[in-house]
Amino acid sequence: MITPEMPDCLIVTGMPGAGKSTVTRRVAERLPHSARLDGDFISRLIVSGRVGALCEPAREAARQVELCNRNLCTLANNCSDAGFTPVIDWVIPDRKQLDFFLSLLPDRQVLFVVLAPGIEACQYRNHLRDPQERFDFDGYEDLDAAMKRELGDVGWWLDTSTLTPEESADRIIGEARRRALVK
């Protein structure tokens, strides 16, 4: 169980539609002292000149993703130092990006959970979203293959295809320390 005595950094990732936002909100609500750090929100702090993660020019998109990652880790360190468990909600697609996070969280015990309900469930859930919240994405197969190849042996891959958000949150709180520690 994640406890307030040792404020770990919990990173919850997965493909668009995996349930990251809903599940991280539920996890954060159940912890006695927590902060939910939403990568989408942080990336949207750039108002003028914003380039989405998969958009062009690719070099600028990569620069802005790195800035978002740095900001997420700075916030996570600040929250943890203040006694709040940081719960990060963000797509981390490969080992390089995860290693970057770990380098910026050197004094933290990082728990890494990949929500993995499968491509069809992600597409269906994304389709159910309000149109303004929907993420138009056609790279599910490539992202799924890349994440499994590069991160398949890291952290805890939690199949949430048959779980409610509440059940997913309860499992993360109950089992993450044992199953999701990044070494």
C-alpha cells in the first residue's frame, strides 16, 4: 500500500483512452495527502507557440515534451518534499523517456503503472469521451508495440479491461508498492 510515511512518486501511463485521467483522479482522492499531476494540463500551459507531442515541426514538439517532462518532475519533487504523494498522469511511450523521468526523480522511490486494457478498449473509451476531450489518434498499434518492446518488463502492466476505475484505483493503492517499483 502507498503510505503517507514515504511519499513515493506514482507514474500512471498508457495509451490514449486507457483510463489514466480517471484512474489517477480516483487514486489521488483515496490517498491522505496527494497531488495529481496531469501531463496534458502541464503541456497546455504553453498557449502561444504550442506544438502537440505528435505534431510538426517534430523538433519543436520534442522540445516541448521535454519541457513538460521537466515540469512534471519538478512538481513531483516539490509535492513529495512537502509530504504529498505525486500521482503523474502522462503518456510515457518508451524507455528513454522513462529514464529521463528517473534521472529527474533521483531521490524518489518511483512506482510505474501501465494501464493496459488493450487497443480496442482504448479506442472505445476514447470514442465515448466528450468530443472536446477526445484525442484523435490513429497510431495505437505502433504505440502499443513500442511500449511493450521498450517497457514490457518495467513496472506493473495492469489490465484494466474488465475493471471499473474504482477497482483499478483500489488495486493500484493496494498493490503498487509490491508490483510497480522501478529498479
